[in-house]
Amino acid sequence: MEPKQQRSNLERIKVPQFSGNIKHYRTWKRIFEDTMKRNYENEGSQLARLIEAIQPPPPLRYEIECFTTTKAIWEFLDKLFGDDKELIKILMNDIKTMKPLKVKDAKSIRNLVATVRGFILRMEDVGASDEAKSRYVFADILAKLTVEDQRAYARSMIDTKKIESLHTLLEYLEEEAKIMASSQSDQRSSKIGIYPVNVDGGYNGAPGCGLGCSQQHGLGYCPAFKKMKVKEKWKW
């Protein structure tokens, strides 16, 4: 490959950045190495890309820039960010210190579920799948819910004859989020008048006009209301 073509190829490749967060290290390293292999990068190009992609605090970056091979950099980074036990400790602490679910809405519930699922994936990535799904973690997540929601979950497990576990808890929360999102959507629709249009130009399921008509339609579509004088309309 000509030098000019090589530079052009380097400019075209998008390399993920690493900020120094141990929770993101394994995923970032895997993506970076896959990117290099797909683009057939040579050692010199990989070294430049690797140094460019690492964005930790300045003192650490200065140390990295002193290395002359990618192997040396990876060995250095693995010692700092590749400790499985340290990662598990941090992840478990994140779950334990996670804030309780105070606002019960679809978005808050989905954020909680997404956080827990991300935790499970990272734990599985370091071979700690059993710890991620242990009763201790389940108890920590359950404690983030209100007492009322904890009881509702327990009743749901009895009714469906399922075992209380982290898996069934997440399934329950996801179902709750769907129901709440649907309910919130219906409430917004009732406020702005979004209903299926009927043959009379009104809306099926809309609030009645209040004038005793047999057909379901809003006041603005009521034939009787349209025939009223202005002064009479003001009463309504």
C-alpha cells in the first residue's frame, strides 16, 4: 500500500475512545482489536491508533506514549484495568448503592431495568454470572422498589406460579413499564382529542358532548350545539 493511501485509510477508520473507566475496558479492547483486524492495520498504524484512542488523565497518558509496541501497552493496560476481581467489586457496589425507584413511571422503570441488565452482561463477561444472579443481588434490586411494589411483585409471582428471582423481577418490571406507558399514552390522547373518527365526524371513545345525544362525539361536533346561539353556547 502506498504511504498516501495508507494515511487516507487511517483517517477513514473510526476508532472507539477509552476514558479510563474499568467498567468499559473489556468491551472497548474487544471492539478496538476487532476494528484493527477488519482493516488489516499493521503494527505501526495500530500503535498510533491505540495511543490516540486512550484518553485517561495526563500522567497516565504520558506513560502510555513512552511504549513502542502495542503488546507493551496492552500488558500495561491489562494490569490497570483488567483485574476481574476489582471489576466485580465495583459492579456489585454500583448495584448496592443504586438509588431507589422514587418516581414510578415507565421511563424510570426502564432505566432501572437497563442498568441491571448492563450489570448482568458485564458480570457475565468476567465469568461471574452466578454472582450477578445471586439472591444477594436480587434482594438489593428488590429493595429499590417501594414496599407496595414489592408486595405487588410477590402477588404476581404467586398468581403466575413463578419463582421469585432476578430474572422474573426484571420481566415483571418490564411488563409494568409497558402497561404504564400505554396508560400514559391514553391519558395524553384523551387530553388532545386523539380518537378514531366516526362517520359523523366525531371521535369514538371521546368524552360525550353532555347534551344527551345518543351518538358519542365531542361538544364541537354535536349537531345540537352547532344550532345554538352564541349566548347559549357560552353556557357550555
